[in-house]
Amino acid sequence: MSLFPGPLLDALRRSPGTAAFEHAGRVVSRDELLQLIGRLAAALRDAGLGPGDGLAIRTSVSPEAFAAHIAAHVVGCRVVGVRPGYAAGQLAHVLGMGVDALLVDPRTASPDLLDAAGPVPVLSLGGPALGARDLLDGAATATLDITARPDDVALLAFTSGSTGRPKGCAVTYRALSEHWAWQPRAWGPVAAGFAAAFERYLLFGTLASMVVFEFVAPCLLGGGTAVIPEDDGRALFPYAIERHGITGSIVTVPRLGQMLDVLRGDAVDVGSLRALMVSGSPLGPHRLAEAVERLGPVVYNGYGQTEAGSVSMLTPADIAAGRLASVGRPHPGVEISVRDGAGEEIGRERTGEIHVRSPYMMTRYWDDPEENRDTLQDGWVRTRDLGHLDADGYLHLDGRARDAVMVNAMVVYAGPIERVLAGHPDVAEAYVVGAPDEGTGEAVHAFVIPAAGRHPDASALKEMAALVQDELGEDGVPQTITVVPAVPADASGKPDKRALLKIVDRRL
């Protein structure tokens, strides 16, 4: 297979006059994008960067930012994606991972970021006031000769940092070259369907996200246009779909909930949608059913991890067949092994820890040998997610191995409790946290988001507790169940359980 990012460059060359991006009232053609990539590749080489060098990138989302990512890969850099929302200590940690230069733009060149960079040279995508070298100023177009080396690290994609310290997942050029999203010659029916549905793809968030970077690929490789909206806030969905005629995008579960809340009371036209991928955290069957009812047969549900990449996908056809509790079948080339506490593979329909092996999984955590020994075992990634495969090979998530509460010295997993609560007809989503308790060591506390048109009262909350008691036993019964309109989201858009824990702490 062609070395990454070769397939993208080839696809751009085949349709030079078509629109690659729409942004801020302008259209950037595929030929213009190629020229931009070439200019930036030349400027990066002039700055002394080449194969194996670390380039940290913290930019807003723009055609120039995407071109910079691809140009860095053309010259063979190790791209270190810096997410928004990092605290000073996290920035120092991320920028300490073998970074030789930092690339910013005027919107992201904050004092804390520049302070964390220290003596590292700073490059910019415009804005001499930054005191940095402007890569676009006077840069000449270069030939797009890929000098990346297959076994070099192409990027460090960071985990969400739920422990407070983001881990850098090292993905090689060889792995990216095997990735389903970037190799159209290997696309199966599902990937080809995404490419067709992403004719007008809503691109937002951060290119430092592995998922965001991954799903723009079917759009550009399939001939579509990536539309970058002006508003990246709470009001983005569903209004941008109507405003821009969006046919495809990706959302987190909290953002899907916000979108459905709007659609209950506002007649926004989302009829242009042909594919909406929901990922980032478990999606309850009631919320999934509501999404399909309001949006039509366009909803996909994906499961993956930064360490393992995309693992499985539930398609509209699967949903129509009634498989709302599953996250689908694994992608072609992805293997799943469910194992017990001793590391032995167990049979189908039995819950254990999910292990994944794929051509595009990470090779290691950057400079973290202890975590590498714990996570990478005999060529497999330990996901630390609990789940099972059903008789037809569909994967079901049953919780997080580390998302546990110690009640009366017994391990109680949050995932099964969330699943039982989400099965109540009044509940769209459920989230469980553990907090210290003088009587039991820790206690379970639950937060539930009501299903559409439902208003859980005290009687319904008692029913929910009884469901947990009947299925999981006394230790799993939440000490409190709180009805909330939405769940707080962290900087990556995922449910923020630490914020929920603070709510519990304030009440205790």
C-alpha cells in the first residue's frame, strides 16, 4: 500500500478543481490545498525539520491547519497534537515529549502555551506579532516528495487524560498507511458508504483528535467537501446542518443529546443528513432509538480507543435489525479477544476485558515503559473496557475495568449499573460515580438524563434502584439518583465524571 499521506495527495490530484474546504466565506479547491501543502512542506524543511523530528501543533481548525498536518507528514515529522483545554502542567508534559518545534496560529498562541514551550522554536500560520516565524510568508511551493519513513512515529495522539496525565500513543507511518480511513483501495461497503455520505462533511473540534483527523479522510478521499463552521460552540448542532446543507459528521454522546434537545422544540431542517457517527462514550439504547426516530436511518455508533484506533461500528442496517445495545462488528482487519482476569480468552456471551489487535494500533506509549508493559501484551492492546461478543460476533460494552467503586470492600463496576439504569423507560442516559462513604468505604451515586417526554418522579427513581438491586445486588444500588438535564462534558466532548463527582462532593 502507498505510504501515508500518499493516497490523500493522489486523490487531491485526481480532482484539482473541486472544493476541498469551505471556511469563513471562501472555498479552497483541491489544487489550492495541494499547493498549500507543498508550500508548508518546503517551509518546514527550511526550518530544519525532517524525518523523525517532533513538531507539536496547536492550531484552530482551518484549511491551513489541515495542510500543515499533512505537510508535516510529507516531510516525515512526528506530529504531536496539542489539544485545547490543557492545564499548564499538562502542556509542559505534552511538550516535553521530544518536541523540536511548536506550530501555532494567532488564535491559539496563548501565553501559557508559549511559556510551556520554553526554548522550543515557535512557528506560526500567520501573524508576525506572535514573534514567531510565519511559515506562509514567502514560502515557495515544493514538490510533494514524501520523505517519511515507514517505521518512524507519524503522530502522538493523546488519551483524554482522565488520570490527569495524558498519555501519548505512538502511531507509525506504516500503521497510518494500513488505516482503513486513509486507504480507499481497501474500503469495504461501510467505508465507501461514509465517503459517499460525507459529500458535505461538518469539520469541527480539533485536528489533534485522532477521531476528527480520521473521519475527515473519507470526505476528502471520496471527493467531498469539508465545511468548517464559524461557530464551534453549543449552538453548532443542529443549526449548522441546516445552514450549510451538511450530509455527514461525527458527534459525541453529550453533543447528540444537546442536538436532540433542540430538535424537540425547534423545527430545524436536518433532512440533508446521510451519516452521523456517534462515538466517544457508550450510547444507551433509548438515546440511540430517539436519535434514529428524529434523524432517520443515518445514525452510526462507533467504538474505539486512541490506543487501538477504530475498533467496531454499528450501522443503520444493524440498528434497523434491533441491535441497539451493541457497538457493532469489528472493522476488517481488527481482531477482538475477550479475556478473563487471568488473561485467558473466554467464550461468547461472557463478559471479560476487551483486547484488540489491528494493523493501525499504536506501537507504544511515548516514554512510558510501565504503562507499555501493562497495556501491550503479545501484540494486543488491553483496552481496560469490559464487554462481550454475542453469538453473531457483535460487540457489547459492559463497563470500564478501572471505572469501579469499592463498596464494602467489594468491586462494583459503574458500567453495568449505567446499563441497568439506561434500560428504564424514563432514562435516556445514565452515569455513575463513586464517592467516599463512612459506612461502606465508597458509595455509588447515579445521574440520569430523562428520555424524551419523560419526567422521572420519586416513584420512578425507586423503580430504578430496584432494577439495580434485582440484577446486580445490594452493593450496586446507588445511594443517590439525581435527574439532570445534561451531563457536563470535558474539553474533548466526552462525559466528565470528575465534574459529576464534584456535584456529589458539594452535597455530602
